[in-house]
Amino acid sequence: NALSCYNVQAAALNPPHPSLSWKDIMEYSFLGEFDLLCQSRTDIHELDWTKPAHWEATVKYFKLCCAHEEIERLNIEVQRLRTLIHDDEVKTTAVINELSVSDPLLSLEL
């Protein structure tokens, strides 16, 4: 496979180049997602934001921000649901009370 061939050739160089793993290749593919960087003449491989630990932390940070936003939306939705349940209970009770006058047997079933 290509990765094994690369690692053999990298070790044979003077000075030897570091070998790669599949994980390394996947981390490098992250940088390839930026088309603008492909046209740049600046070597970005040593910048902090290109290091896997930094961009993984950034991704987790933004996921955490999204989770906080989702919690806020859910808190609103919980209040709406609680109100709906309360209103349905009040409406059901009112209908049962009306039926107790017009149809007592049906109101007993409800």
C-alpha cells in the first residue's frame, strides 16, 4: 500500500523523514479542506491553528457553544409544552363539567 511505501522511502532518506500513520493523513486532510490555503505561498503547517490539538479544541468549543444555544431553545420549548399541557387539562376539565350537565353518563366515563 502507498502508506507503507512512503514510510520505507522516508526512512531511507538522509536525514530520514518521519513516518506517517493513517491518523496523520486524516489530520492533514483537514488543512486540504481550505481551498484558499492551496493557492497560498505561505507555509502554514507550523501555525498553532493547524495543530490537531488546537483545531480539535476549537471544534469542541463551538460544539459547546451550540449546546448552550440548544439548552436555551429547549428551556423555551419546555415552558411552551408545560403551558400546552396545563391549557389542555383546563379545557378537558371544562368539557367534562359541561358534559356533567348535558350527558352525565359520558362525563362519568371521562
